[in-house]
Amino acid sequence: MPSQWETFVDTLIAGGKQIAKDELKILISLSKEDANDFIRSQGEKLERYLDLLAAGQITKEEFELLVKDLKDLTEMRALELQVAAKASAQRLVAGVTKLIIEGLLKLV
């Protein structure tokens, strides 16, 4: 059964944007399953922020600030991480930038 944020995203992103929706789900899933505790924590935060937005508990502007903070913190932490974790952190940052900041926020 899809989570609240997945249902929310499904209603926002349709048709030609199908790939972005699937990419977002994969990004969060991979982040939450990552071997690095920090990356897993960031994936869980991202999912929680999406749930709050979907439930109307935060505004688009609050969501955007939270996601940008998550992105910035992940970028800073990536500099300290080992090679494998660094790649995961960079993938998360790229995904947040492309799928949420440049994509989802334009639709909300």
C-alpha cells in the first residue's frame, strides 16, 4: 500500500512526469536502505517532510526550506564521508535538487 506522500506525489505528477515520480520513490527507498547511518537518516527525513506536506501540516515554503537544509547538510557531510558513502550522499543531493527543488516544488 502506498504511503501518504506517494499518493500525494501520484496526484501531482502524471503523464509525462511519470519517470520523475518513480525516480523520487527510488531515491527515497535507496537512501533509507543505505549502509551509512547518515544517508539513511536523511532519506527518512525526506520521507517525513513529504508526508507532512502531503498531510497539509506544513506549507510549500516550509517544505522547501526543510528540503534545502537537508540538501545543504548532505552536501557538507559528503565532504567528510568515505568513498562509498560519499557517492550515496551525492546521489541524494542530486536527486533532491532535480526531483524536488527543480520538479516537485513547481507542481505544488
